[in-house]
Amino acid sequence: MPKLPHISGAQAVKIFERLGFVVMRQNGSHIVLRKGSAGCVVPNHKEIKVGTLAGILRQAGVSADDFLRALHN
């Protein structure tokens, strides 16, 4: 698994949107995204810890490679 970057919640949401996810709602500082039957919750914090980001990717069913590819596009 490639090394995941330290990014903000807003950056993570933009990357998930590039991957086809849609923002469904926001509850406090947590943004709920959905793509078909897959979904995830992204905390809208200044910086998301690497372990938290890995868990979000697992929850969304997105590989780290796909996420990093979308990050650099």
C-alpha cells in the first residue's frame, strides 16, 4: 500500500467527488458521501490523520492507488 498523504477534510471531499462520490449531507463537521451503494463519512478537519484516511478509504471501497491517482490529477 502506498504512503497516504496528510490532507484536509475539504481536500479529501474534492478527491472523492473526482472519483464519482456525491455529497449527501453534512452533520456538524462530518460530511457524508455516497456513490451507489458505497458510502463514507469524511471529517471536515484541518488535517485528517493517515490512519483515519485509510479507514475512510476502506469504508468507501476505494483503493489507495485510485485515491492517490485522483489526488495528482
